[in-house]
Amino acid sequence: MSLFPRRALAIFTLLVASVTATPSFAEEMDDQINQRPGTGAMVLDAVVARPMLLAMTLGGTVAFIATLPFSAMGGNVEESAKALVIGPAKTTFTRCMGCTATQDALKNREIANNN
């Protein structure tokens, strides 16, 4: 088999796979948005994601303190704090256990609408 038919076959296979996978991906996104996280997602969040996010928060705090004089001279202390400390801390400590960012945003929107 020459190089051209192999490449054409590979491109055709990729095209067919992407076209057939799209509807199931869309259904998967709907399920992700509309359903609560499962036990596995919660365990992975507690064991893997939260410790990594805590490390990011601590690293961001160190970076914020180290760059604070420069941020103060530039007049963007608040933006620096939000990006390096507040954002990671909110994600670490207030996101629902096992939720994706989309699920958490929808949960927060529902809470705001109910109040």
C-alpha cells in the first residue's frame, strides 16, 4: 500500500469517527450539566483535584507577595490578587465536591435565582 491511500484512509477514518462521536459528546455534555456528580468524581476531586488546587493557591499567594511591590507600582494590586490568590482559593474551597466548572456555575446561578 502506498503512502497516499494510507493517508486518505486515515483522514477518512478520522472524519467518520468525529462525525459519529459528536452526538454522543453533545449528550454527554447535557448529562454533565444536568446531573449531580457521582461518587467517583467526588473521590477524585477530594484526592487529586483539591490538593492540587490548594498547592496552586499557596503558590499563587507566594507569587503575589513576591510581586506585590511591582503590582503596587503598576497600580494593579487588586487584579493581581484576584488572579493569583482569590480565584484559585474560590475554586479550592467553594466549588461543589466533584462538580465541573460548568456544573458549579449552574449551581451558583440556581442559588442566585432562588434568592
